[in-house]
Amino acid sequence: MPRVKRGTMTHKRHKKVLDRAKGYWGGRSRLFKTAKEAVMHSMQYAYRDRRNKKREFRRLWIARINAACREQGMTYGRFIEGLSKAGVQLDRKMLSEMAIHDAQGFAKLVEQARAQVSA
């Protein structure tokens, strides 16, 4: 039975890690052991931050909506309450886009929300 050498598989595995570590500083891009550690950490950060990105964007949208609402003389909380009572089903991303690009349309939404809250 012939002897099985595993050099090709090891080379493939090392190459995959080192390709992912391209652009890292110093030995992190050249030495397998340190590159593997750096790649593992970077993948953990990427996994974590894919979830954090959603939170951060939601916070940004809320801040934009709040600023636009306050220009119209209303708080964010009252605005959202009024919209839900009025049955308007726009998400925060669309509301923030409206606040930036369509000020008149956003003002109409604020009036709808104001009518629902005061009633």
C-alpha cells in the first residue's frame, strides 16, 4: 500500500488562510500561525458587526426622524404614536429618507400624526 503524503492539503489550507490575511501588517500576512489567529479574530469581528450594523442604522434613522419632527414642533415618540394610530405603515428607514429628501411629504405625515395624537 503506498504511503499517503498530505503536503498538498496542508498547502491548500495554509494558502486559504494566507489569502484571507492579505494586507495585514507584518507577520500577520506571512506567517501561518499568526495569520490564522488574525483571520479568526477578523471573522469574529465581522460576524459581530453584521449584527451591530443593523442597530447603528436604526439609531441613525431615529435621530434623523427626531430632528425632522422637532423642526415641525413634535417629538419622535409622539410622531411614531400618531403614525401607528393613523395606520401608516412606513418603516424608519423610509421615514428618514422622506425627512431628508421629501420635506413636504414628511410634513404631511407629521400633520396626520398630530391629528391622531390630539384627537
